[in-house]
Amino acid sequence: MNNEPKVLSEAEIEEKIKELPSGWKYKDNSISKEFIFDSISQGVVLLDKLIPFCDKIDHHPDIHIYYKKFIFELTRYSVGDKVTERDFLVAKEIERLYSQRSKLQ
């Protein structure tokens, strides 16, 4: 993907965040959510499955790992640290993979 995605307005972000499972927050020009895994390896397996998707759409989250707690933060640096549609694509993929976490061993 070579074209930069459209920067979303605050109102658009607030509407799109409602479409995600609960827990996602919009703050400081990013969306974020904390996920708890049964083990650190389960979280790492999710990351291993997430990376090809992120590479394909050219958009990668910042990830903070605190043992079994992983915090994903999404913003688009190339458009001035703003939230775009790609942030929501990655958030949806994280949620999809997390919903299958019992299979991530």
C-alpha cells in the first residue's frame, strides 16, 4: 500500500471505536487497548500471527509487554501521529486473533 490513509476526525474515531469490542480508548492521537493472555508465549504467538497482516497493509502497532499483559497502541506516524482507517483494521485483526487465543499455543 503506497497511498497514505485518510486521517480520521475525532468524531469519526469516536464512532469507529464503538464498533470495536469494549476496552479500546482514544487518547493523545492513538487508539489503545490492554490484553491479558494465559501466558507470555500465547501473546507472542498472537504477535507472530499478526505481523504478516501488518506487513501486508503497511501498518504496525506499538506494543508494550508486561509479562502476560500486552498493550497495543495504534497511530500513523507518517501522517503526523494521527489515527487513520488502518489503525482500525489492525485493531480488528488483533481482536480476531485474541478471540482465538485458546488456540494460540
